[in-house]
Amino acid sequence: MSSLFLRTLREDPADAEVPSHKLLVRAGYVRRVAPGVYSWLPLGLKVLRNIERVVREEMDAIGAQEIQFPALLPREPYEATGRWTEYGPNLFRLRDRKGNDYLLGPTHEELFTLAVKGEYSSYKDYPVILYQIQAKYRDEERPRAGILRGREFLMKDSYSFDLSDEGLAESYARHRAAYIKIFDRLGLRYVIVSATSGAMGGSASEEFLAESETGEDTFVRSPESDYAANVEAVVTPVPPAQPVADKPSAQVHHTPDTPTIESLVAFLNGAGLGREFAAADTLKNVLVKIRQPGSADWELLGVGVPGDREVDMKRLEASLAPAEVALLEEADFAANPFLVKGYIGPGSLTANGVRYLVDPRIVTGTAWVTGADKPDHHVVDLVAGRDFTPDGTIEAAEVRHGDPSPDGCGTLEAARGIEIGHIFQLGRKYADAFALDALGPDAKPVRITMGSYGIGVSRLVAAIAEQSHDEFGLVWPRSVAPFDVHVVIAGKNEEITAGGEQLVRELDAAGLRVLLDDRKVSPGVKFADAELLGVPTIVVVGRGLANGLVEVKDRATGERSEIPRATAVAHLTRECVTVF
Amino acid sequence: MSSLFLRTLREDPADAEVPSHKLLVRAGYVRRVAPGVYSWLPLGLKVLRNIERVVREEMDAIGAQEIQFPALLPREPYEATGRWTEYGPNLFRLRDRKGNDYLLGPTHEELFTLAVKGEYSSYKDYPVILYQIQAKYRDEERPRAGILRGREFLMKDSYSFDLSDEGLAESYARHRAAYIKIFDRLGLRYVIVSATSGAMGGSASEEFLAESETGEDTFVRSPESDYAANVEAVVTPVPPAQPVADKPSAQVHHTPDTPTIESLVAFLNGAGLGREFAAADTLKNVLVKIRQPGSADWELLGVGVPGDREVDMKRLEASLAPAEVALLEEADFAANPFLVKGYIGPGSLTANGVRYLVDPRIVTGTAWVTGADKPDHHVVDLVAGRDFTPDGTIEAAEVRHGDPSPDGCGTLEAARGIEIGHIFQLGRKYADAFALDALGPDAKPVRITMGSYGIGVSRLVAAIAEQSHDEFGLVWPRSVAPFDVHVVIAGKNEEITAGGEQLVRELDAAGLRVLLDDRKVSPGVKFADAELLGVPTIVVVGRGLANGLVEVKDRATGERSEIPRATAVAHLTRECVTVF
């Protein structure tokens, strides 16, 4: 440590909010260069490389082949798939000296697809899985939490290429198993949640979320089963349809001064209708407009949800992706005078050709209080399947604590996590864009189907730190720790110094990765730094050496024990060798 | 090979001119993505990683510490040193979503200097050497020869920080020794040449050039000594001054129709002057204009060289760096009517305050034929130190085959090489720019002095291929080869196939890295691919197996021998294990 390029800090950096960010900076693992752009100092780079090795080994173990694409990429392939535009301001774009457009790769679907098309032609070549571990670039609007959400970050991205849907399912399953091994080896607590696709296009998809209160991703889970899902991916259980026959007929009521669901319910309950209404009995119709990719035209869309729930814009957007969603402006209401703001009912939408999608709870036979399409009027007992027929259902309503779990076991609770992995059955989107076909055994072309699979390698450093620290500093799992043993020389006399150095030589020779604190500072400073740096085993060589003893401290449990110097190397080799 | 992501090509790529480019593409090591931007397929990536490992081991061995900076860098540090501007169109510049300027790092002097300033403060912290192995970006005007001169490339760059010039010399010497070890381990033939600095600013500098006819760098060497230098760095031996007293006085002659040195010499030799003139007796004055960095103003400069030599613009520019050099335009002549085009002599330059620098051969007492500053007139016997006094000397004249070697041993010959390493005593340029000081033992600040040291890691793949190939393909040195052994199954019967697979299992278990050609193609195709891929040892398992024999071929020498299958693993382990 007297020559290590490292200075620890006593104070948290001013811009740091989450523990991993604070500790990784204080312990000298990373340094900020620009917003969301960090450099890796020696200890940080060691941890990063350890993680990289675990990822590489498990990818190799499923037969994935490592290649490496450039980060600087020409525009054309991304133009062909529409992502040059779709990525919007998240893409770093630049021009070369000749004025040609380039980008810094956010992910490499296009390039991998073109690479396979370039090399392979026959069905005999497939399946194949390719991967790379490489710097990625995304111009995040709000980079945050140090390396947790950066703009330059290290990612493992892999892609599978199969001849059939069954093949894709198999490649997907192999990745899923590899990811489980990787995250287990890294000592992470994580859940696998059903996910939606984001900007990638495609279908089956799961995310690996490291459980953490500081995570950006909200997910729900049922404590009574292994169900877990992104909020966007929660599928609302559909109640059974109800008979229509026994329902009273719909009646329009004058309902003045009821601008909110709450005031409407209060009004109805005071109107002497002979029964009690709740917010859940009302049907709230929210109007948005959507635009399909590549289209210039906006289209109106009505979304009906039970009045006790808000529309969750992230769920709505996920349901409508890749279409763009926007709220209506005054001009839109002016252009569509049949929309009576605050009193929109299914009737005017259907009559005017506006597509109308409803929450899955709004099944045939359910009766609703909703807008009567004229100011200050609502209709009561408007029955689905009798008085109105939606164009379909949509997952847009908020998911709440206590909602029934979609798997039928128990109720949902919310939790937060850090996305550390994402596996995704892309399907044929990219193969279609580039006509990636294999010549089949019958000499006919077979369109290839793809999967894409990502692990945020640099983010994992932060995710592990987020889960594994205490008030004194970092606490690395052995598999990622920058060193196996941290030897502290506690004492100034020559015997102690020489004894510590001798121990380090022996540990080195035994194959352990050892950090020696040989600085001329007080033992207190050394102990504090050892806690901060987080090497799993701390060995203190101090006064006890005169009696043939050294102290061994387990960083994670805090347990201390004195062991004989004579057997220390054997003891530490047994305890501390990292089996990667 | 039946599942390896690899397709070899029979034809050279259309855009390839040099052997390494042709073979690396044909053998499926790299693929072009955009001009000067390449991807690495599995075999290429293995070679690249092997080189990386050698570089890393030798850097670690001199106590250098590995860190990693981002490639995406903010403008400000490069603005502070002027390089944001100086790099001109070679820099990839971009803006983020907020409109802030960024660049893709071409080298990282600024960031390393700031990093050390951020962590270190005391003289006790020094010296320190830091390095990274990382993608670099330069928007080359003419990317060429595949990965030999790319726009995205992998580089090891290191930086030393010392308290004194002696310390810098020591850090420089350690790098020099490490580079020699690295290039020796990689099996390269190379020379170390004195070099100039280019855009880096600073002083002592050497380049490591891999000898290659396809190299971009011309250097000169004396076969009679170990002298070698970049043409830009050749220092002209200065002849002794001559007595002025015995020289005839200068005479102006009417010399019509003598626009060239050749016609001037012919005219004089026919003019009955009683002696013979040669081109080397004439003094050619070339006018250029120069602009200092950060200045808007151009300044005239006269450069005088013996008439038998051209001005070498690269040498002139190197001598004047970091100033910018340009040729005069008509407007410049119009603005300076004392410049009589074709007849410029020292007189008008000195009289009009134009700085005038001459070749070192133009010493006091030498007599010259030169322009007389009026049309159609030259002056004969204009004597340096008597009739004109230059403002100094400049290395600008071309260096020629047969010129005396600057070290006094023999004469120079020209050769070509590929720059694979560059070591450079930067001095205090960057420390000055960022006020990088250490607090000395007397509590006074000590300005740090720096060295910068680069190795073109990805370029090395091409440089090695350039030196190590034959008409059939690549011939990798063991230290970088993607595999130790290439086993070819030559035959379709089950015994041969099973025998080959069993041999590979045993070699794998013995720790060898083995490539097995198990494809269902003819032995001829397999042999051709084995030659093309260039694994050092090829083992053929064929009909001989029935007699207990396999064939071993040395890729480099072409030697073949049959060895007993029973001892094959022991034999190959002995021959082929790569000691990295």
C-alpha cells in the first residue's frame, strides 16, 4: 500500500447518494471523469476483471464464442432497423472527418446479425451463440449512482442464432442457467422477473434484479410463491364473465360538481339510489394519442380502467411499444368535439371510431358508473358486453400492494432491484431487417430466430457493493475481492515489519493474492482503511508476533481469532484461496 | 472447427494490399465494419489477448499499475493543453444530449496527469508508473492495411511521473527494457530508432519499428554500427568551418533562362568562369510561412539548403513543431515584393527581417551560388559568415542513401518499418498545464516530470503477421498463436475420427490449447485451412493410425515427421506448450 495508486477518503463525495457510490469512491476504486463516465483505479479494475472472468467462464461453458466488435459503428445498420431514430437522444452520434454518420454502440444486435450473415450460409452452421465483453455507450438523461447507471459502461452482450423457435427456447434456457451460475458465484441475492421488452422488440423476456432498496427497478412478487415480475409485465388476473340478464338497465344521472372520482362517488351515495357505490365501481376513461414507428400520424386511443386505479404510464407505454404515447393537448380536444372532458364515456369513443381498450377486470356483465358524454352527467349500470363493447383489453392500470398474484398464490408486494441481467427472445426482428436466412436441407431458405442476452459487468461492481457493505466499508465476496488477504503491519519495530513482510512472501508463494499495508501510518488508520477496502480476510501482524501469534479477522462477520504464525500460511491458504 | 465461428476465404479481399491484411481476413481473424474499424472474430481475439497478456506481464514486472480510463472524455482537459485544437480533424468529437463537447480519447496524457494530481500530493508518493490497455480513437485521413492503421485500435499507454529528470530517465530506461522483453517474447524483428515527437511536445524519444517492407515509417540505419533513426530525427554531421580570407569576392551574373538548379549549373559551366560548378555548390532558398500554436499570424521563414537536395517537408515540419508550416501563396509574394521568385538570396531576407535558417552543411567560409534578388540574376561566391549570416541552422534537407552516418560509422541506408512502440520523455508539458506538483521535503512544490509510452496492441497482430507468413498463410510464433496444436482428422472411417477425438481429449487434459478439424470436408481443404490459420504445430490423424502413427508438421519450417501415437501426447506437450 505504500506504493499502490490509492488514496482513501474520509468524506463521502458530495454527489453520492447510494452506499456503493460513496464507498467505491471513498475506497479509491473508481473516480468520476464526467457525468456517468468513470475511471477505474487499480483496486476497482481488479474487481471488474474478476467479475469479467466469472462471466466469461460461464459463457464459454455453454459453448458461446467470444468475439469483439468496435464501439464506433457506422449509421447504416442502425438505420436499417430504425434504431438510429428510435434511440432518440440516448444514442451518442458523431460524424467522421468525411461527414459520415457514426454512433457509439448501445447494444450490437445489428452487428452480430450482419456478422453471422457474413460468415454462415447453411443450416448445418446453426445454432451458434456469440458474445463480447465491451464498453457500451448510452447518453442517459440522468446518469446516477456512480457506476450504477453510467454513460460508458462495460457489458457482456450475447446473441443466439437458431433455426427454429424450439432452438431459440433452448438457447434461452442455456443462458438462463448460465446467468444463475454467474450471479450465484458472485454471491448476489437476486430475483428473476418477467419483463417487457423496452426498445428491443420481441417477446419472451426475463430480467435478473439484484435486490436492493436503492435499485431503480420496481418489481412485485408474491411471498407465497416464486412469482416475481416487473410491474410492466404483471398480467392482471381476469375475473369470470358475469350474466348480463339480471343487470338493471343503464340510467343517465345529472351529477353536477363531480370533477373527481371521489366527488362522484360521494354524490351518488347521497343521491338516494338505494345502494352504496365505491371508486372501484366507476370506469375512468383516459384519452391518449399514439404514433406507430415511422409514422407521422397520431391516433386517438381510449383507455378504460376501474376508477380506484390510476393509469400507470410505464405499463401503458410497455403495452403499446413500439408505438409512442403522448397525452392529449387542448388542440386535440378542440379537434374532436365529441370528447367531453371529464365526462367521456365508451359511447362517444365507439361511435366516433376511436379505438377503446379496457383493463382486463372489465369483463362482460360487469356494470359501471362512467361518463355520459355530456357535461355534468354520468351513466350508472353501463354493462360491458351489453351497453358497450371495447376493442380489447390493455395492461395499463397501476399494480398495487395486495393485488392478487397472477399465479394464483397469495398477493403481491412491491420491492426494488438493480437490473444486472436481461435475457430476451428477440425472435426474427433483426433477421428480417437483414434477411438472415440459412439454406435448409431442402435448399429452401430458413429465417433465423435470435435471442439477446446482457449482463451489466461494470454495474455488477456497484450491485455487489450495494448488497455487501456495512457502516465501515465494503465487504467483498471472495469471488470478486481485489485480494484474498489484507496484511496489516501494526507496529513500528523491525521485527514486526520483517515478520509481516516474510508472511506476505510466504502467502504470495502459496498462490494467495495479498495486499500488504506497509505504510508509516498509525495502526488505527490502517485498520480503518482495511475495513473500508473490504478484502475478505484481514491479518494483523503486531505485538503478538513475539509470542508466535498473528490475528485473523473475517471482514464479513467481524470474527477475530489469534492463530499461530507457524501454521498461518496453511490456515490462510485453506480459508482464503478463491476458487473462481 | 465444425462449430467454430469461422469461414476461411479463398480469395483476397478487394481492398487489401499488404499480406497481413489479406491473410487476417482470409483466415477469418478480423472483419471490416467501416473504414479503419474492424471486428475481431474468435481466432483474432485469441491472438490479441495473448499479446495483451505479454504486454501486461512485462508492464507489471516494472511495477507499473494498471488502471482504466473511459474512452469518452470531456473536452475541458484537452482544451487546457491545446490538444482539442491541435489534433485537428484526427480527433473524433461529439456532443452529448445537453450540448457538452466530448471526444474519443486518442491518448490520455491529460487524464493521467489529472488522476495523479487528484490522488497524490507528497514527494513520498513518487515515482509512479500507471498504464491502461484500452481502445483508442483517431480519425485517420487514410486508414490503411486493415488493422495496421485503424481508427479504433487497442493500445497500451503508460505514463511515468517523477520528481526529477534523473527519475524520468530511470522510468524511461525501465520502459525501454520492458519493451525489448515484450517484442522479443512476441518473436518480432525490430529496430529502436531515435524519433521526433510529433504532436506530443517534449524531448527524448525513441520508436520501436518492426522491420517490414510494407511499413509506413521510413528510417535510416548504418550497417556498420547500431545507428538507426527516423528520417525526421537524423542530425546532419556538421563539416568544419572554413577560412574566409582566401575566398574570391561575390559576383553577380546575368543568368537568363535558368529556372532550375540544373539549368543554372549548365549555364555557369558554359559561361567561361574557369571552374566547374555542381548542384551541390548552389544554395536553394525555399520560402515557407509558419504559425505558432494559438497564434492567428503567419510569419515568413527562409530555409536554405544545398541545391542538390530537396527540402523534406516532414523533416522541416518536425524541426518547426509545434508550429504549423505552409507553402507561400501568390498573395504572399504579392504582399512581399522583395521576394523575387526563383532568385531569392539571403540578402533580401535578412534586409527585410525574414528569419533565415540554413542546412547545417552551410558553415562559415563555404561559398555558394544563389539568387541575387533580381530577375535572371544569380550571385557566385557568396560566402557564409562573410556575405550573409543566417539566423541559425535547421534540419530540413532530405536524407539520402549514402549520406554519412551521424555516429561517424559508415553511411546511411534506408529501410521501412511498422511503428509498434514509442517511448517518450514528455517532460513537464502536461504537469505545467495542470500544475501537477508534489510537496517536497522542504515543503516547497516540486513540478513533476512525465514520460509517455505506447504500444499498438492491435497493430502488433498485423505487424507479427506481416513478418511471419508465407504463400500459404499465417505462421504464428508460439507466444501469440491462437492454439498450440491443430489436429486434422484426415479420413472418414470411424476409427480415425474416434482416434483423433481421443488424441484431442488427451492433449486438452495435458493443458495444450487444441483446435480440432472435425469437419466433413476433404483432407485437402483441411490441410489448406491449417496452413492458412497458422497454428505452429499441425497433427494429422489419418491412415497411419492403423499402424500406430500420427504425422506432426511444423508450420514454420514445413518439416514433417511420423511419430508413434503412443508417445504423441508426451512429444507434443514437450514441443508445443507455450511458455508465456
